[in-house]
Amino acid sequence: MAFKGKGRAVNREELAEVFGVSLNTVSTWVRNGCPFDQRGRQGKPWQFNTRDVSEWLRDQARIEAESDAPLDEFALKLRKLAAETAQAELDLAVARKQVAPIDEFERARALENATVRANVMNVPSRVVSQLIGETDEGRFKEVLSAELVQALESAADAEIELEEEDEDDADGN
């Protein structure tokens, strides 16, 4: 579905900023056929329409994705090297304990959420005796705010310990 808006007129620097790329990338786009409204020259800046560029980029991505031309040997070697590098960086991050498996992260988040919930749900029982007979709205807010802050800080300070799964459980045996 095509974008129905008009886009925005921008210069080279603004185009690079909008799409989060370098000026060299914008130059490469122009060499490869990127549409522009005005060619830059002395005293006249380049002018692009963001909608037109966005559509052109989308078309380029579609053409590249649909291309069934085989990659040359150099491109394949570069892809393999990039994949090996990414794997080595991931292995290093795992060894440094900078990453965790998704299921472990999800279990930790669930335990954190349960701790926060339990602490917040205990607030009414802790404040009821302080607020019996109280009619001052400001005092109510003060006591409740203090208790909620304490509950959240307590949850933040809680040590979340994940139990190690047995190898048999992890394998589904």
C-alpha cells in the first residue's frame, strides 16, 4: 500500500538524519538512482522528498529480496565471515554473562513482577491502621505514596534467585 502523504522536502543532511544513515550512504543512493527534486550545485542544495525516497528504498529492498541471482564467491565468503564473527561475539557475551537465554530472562521477569505485585498488594493491610478515622485527603495521599514507594523499593532490592532446571526437565524427559 503506497503512502498517501506528500512527504517532506529535505536536503542531503536532513535526509541522512531522517533515515539514520551517513552522507556517504545518501551519495551511494543517488548514484544508484535515488529520486531527488533538485540536484545540488554551488549555491543550491540537494533537495529530496522523503516520501519518494522511502518508496524508492522499499522498491530496492523488494527487488533485492526477489532476486534469485546466485551470490558470487566473494559475497558468500563475506556473509560466512560476518556470520562467524557474529557467533564469536555472541559466544563471548555468553561467556562474560552479558546475555541470558530468553526463557531464563522471562522467568526472572515473571518473578520480579510477582514480587512487585505481592509488595503492592500488601500496602492496604499496612496502611489501614494508620488511616482509620483519617479525613484529610492530603494525609491519605502522603501515607499511601510513602507505602507504595517502600513497596516498590523493597521489590527493587529483592534478590531474585532462579532455580536451576534439571537437565532431564529441560530436555523434556
